[in-house]
Amino acid sequence: MIKSPHTVSGGADRDDSGPLLAGQTGWFDFSTLWPGAPVKAVLSQREAPSVPAPLSEHREDLAHQLGLALKTIAAPHQVHGHRVEWARPGQLHGETDGLFTDDEQVVLTLQVADCAPIYFYHRPSRLRGLVHAGWRGVGAGVVTASTDFMQAQGVALDQVEVIIGPAIERSCYEVGPEVVEPFPPTVWRPHSAGKFQLDLVAAIREQLTGAGVLAGKVTGVDVCTRCDSRCHSYRRDGQQAGRMIAYFYKQNSS
Ligand SMILES: [Zn+2]
């Protein structure tokens, strides 16, 4: 897999590396990978396991930490599908896995734990998207649905910048044949008997570039959610796994 030289440092059991939101711990800040962009693309890190709040309250607490007003926040009810749509601030959307906006006041959010959060940004129009991408969604076409959505708004895909946030990496992602079935053999390999290892980030990259996004404008962050103790991981923690919350917003919006 080709990686941008601008990668977020990461690795197992490190809790003091990677870009952090200025003045705050507990956050990845991927927007440092887009110098000069007037946006914040962030993801919460793993909190103390004792945090008991329901997900909605947890999301609200994090938004408060970021200084974001709840009425500006749009959140999808994610179903591992391939639907994306315009964000409606102040709402929990129905079944959808990606939200887009060109309104600078709108805060996009989603939740992940091994699936990748994908941040799409078109600087000329300020169109932004935040998309939840696991194997089901990517296999069903959520990446292509996202590029189609942007293209339908008149966006030239070769101008779109993309950050693929932390996801489970190939060596940690053993799956059955039904999982790799929708993907080309370039993004998976046989592993143990009847099992395979899927490179989800490579699959996302392949679909992005296949749609016309330039490979040089797609940035991965080289953080494996299962290995990196800063991340929640469904594979590692099972039903007990928490969720990381992604936010994508204009800097200084509130
Ligand atoms: Zn790993």
C-alpha cells in the first residue's frame, strides 16, 4: 500500500504520539494533514473503560469538549450500508452511513470501532463529507456512493482531498470468504485454512482512485485500531468495545 509521507505517527501502546487537538489530550487531529484548510477533522481517542454514558450522551459530552453547539451537529444512524445524504443539523438521521454539507455551520459526526472514518473535502466549494466505511459498507459501494454524491454537486473528483482515519489493518483482520467476496484479490490474501486477511484501507483507496480521486490526495494515517491502545476496537474488545466519535467541522465554528 502506498502511504503518503504525511502520516500520523502511531503504534501499539502509545498514548502520547500522533497529532492532538491543541491543548487537549484524547483526540486525533487529522486536519494537520491538510495544511491551510479551514476545517477540523478529528476523532476521539479511547476513554477510560468506566465511562458509562449512552452513546448519545457520550457524543454530546465530546461535542461540549470541542465547543460545538448541539444544534449544529448532524449524526447518522449507521447501518453498514451504502447510503449517503445531505446533513441536517440538529438531527440524528435515519439509516445512512455518510453525511455531506457545504454549510460552514454544520458539524458532521459518526462513530467507529475498526471501521474507517473517511473525511472528504473539496476546498473550492467547501463541500465536506464524513463517511463510515467498514467491509459491509465498502463492499456495498459506500465509497462510490460518496464520490457519486460529490460529482452530482458539480465537484471535480480530482480536486477532492481525502483522509482515511484509523481502521483495523490487514494483518489484524482475519475474515471469512463471504467478507472478501465483493473485493478484488489485490486487497486481500489467503491466510489460514479457509480464512483471509482483508486490507480495508486498500479497498477504500482502490475505490476512490477508481472513481477519479487522485491517489496523491488520499491520505492514510497508519494507525491500526486493534493494535493501538488509543483506539476502540470491536475485534479486540468485542461487545464491550466502546466507540470513537469523529467530528468534521469548520474551525472556530460553534
Ligand atoms: Zn493491528
